[in-house]
Amino acid sequence: MKTLARLIFVITALLVASSGQAQDSALDDAEQLKIAAIEALIAAPVDRALPLVNKVLAGNHSVELKERALFILSQINADAAQKTLLDFARNTEGELQYEAIRMIGISGNSDSLTTLRSIYENGNADAREAVLEAFMIAGNKQAVFDIAVAAEGDDFEEAVEMLAVMGARDELRQLRSTKGTSEALIEACAISGDFECVREQSLDDSDPDLQAEAIEAMGIIGGEEVNATLVQIYRDAKTDDIREAALDGMMISGNNAGLLELYRSSNDSALKRELLEYLVMTGSDEIWDIIDAALDGNQ
């Protein structure tokens, strides 16, 4: 089960484990040699690597060395390696627990991943975050969705954010239909690139604040369709807040052309002044000609 997210985390962990130059430079020679020794076990046979990794984890060693040992465990395809990872995930505290949880995600072991749900329910905020990261690394959208369904407050927002990173558009739409629109879901839909979901929310004027959030969030997605939609929303806007949200969305998406189009087509001096301010913030090359013309009295 080699999802892109898992592959990225494996590569990242390897880079941290194999280079770590900024951190290792502060370590003494003996500690650096230990780190090199544990890293070398990634290519060793299981029957050789596992006892040595367990020896490090059971010994009086630095947290950094033990974290690297946990990564080596995540790469060992053996029940004994998973058992040790689960023991650390369940029975330790602090960084080693969180690292063990994440390493279960990297390992992709389905049985161990299932166990993480109970750790999520009984753990502190950092442990819960590590569990979400593990599910994300493993590409397990359903597990994160199940957590989001039952979660409230900050836990809900963190689960929704993780679904957004995973590109879980269907799951985010299901949450919207069951839990209703929220700022967290609007942002998540935008981060996942679901234009239609955000557009639907931008047309819902039952909550003006959330409507404005959705309009602004369109800018995160960007692209020609978004740009054209934001220009039209600005033109159709009945309130200053909606117009401002459309302008903010265009700023986020980098739609300089849309802002220029609106400036040149507007006959309202107050709106032109506002558009001019946004154009200055974009740094568009054409803004200087516009300012020059305005100073000459040519609008």
C-alpha cells in the first residue's frame, strides 16, 4: 500500500535519518557513530537487525537515537517489529510515543493501524494528532473520516484539515451534508481543490459570514474558472462584504487581470478607489500606468 503520502513520508524520514546534518553537528563522535550504526540496519537481514534495534530501544540512549530505531522498525516486515511499535505507541509518553504512532503509519500494517483508533480515543491532543498523521501517511481516508464524524471542536477541525491534505473530496462532502457548512469545511474543500463544493457554498446566503469565507476561499483553488466566477460574484454583489470577499479571493488567486478588468469597467469612483488599492498590492506592472493616468485626471 504505497500511497504518495506514505512514500513522501518514508523519503522524508530517510533523509532525516541519513543526513540530519544540522542536528548531528551538535552531537559528539560517539553519538554520531551510534546513529550511523542504527541507520545501517535498514539494509540488514531481519534476524540481525531486529535484536539490535530492540537493544537500542530498551537501553539508556538518547531520544534521537531511539526515534531513528523506531523508523528502522517501520521498515522491518515482521510481527515482532509491529509488536514493539505498538508497545511504544500504547505504553510510552512524549515524543517517542508520537514517533511510534507515525512509524505505524509508515509501515502501513493494517492490523496496527486499526489499533490506533483506541489510542486516539484515550490519548492527549498530541497523541491524537500523531494518529491522524499516521492515517494520512498510510492513505487511510476512511479512518480519518470516521474520526471526523465523531469529533467536535478542535478535534473535528484537525481531522477535516487532514482530509483536505489527503484530497478526500467525497468524504468532505459527506461531512458537509451531515454536519452542515463550517469555516473548517470550507477551507478543507478549497485545499482539496474541490471548486464545485466551494462554489455551492459561495452561493448560499443563509449565513453571510460563511458565504464570504467560501468566496474568499475560492482563491486558494485558483484557475480560469475560479477567476471568472469571482469577477462575476463581485459584479453581482449586493453588499460590501461580498464584494470585498471576491476581491480577497482574486488577490489570493493572483487574478490581476480580473482586478484590472473591474477597475477599467467601473464608473463608481468609490469602487475604483478600492480596486486601485488592491491593484497596488498585487504589484502588477500595469498599475503604474493606471496611477499615472489617475494623477492626470484620466480614469
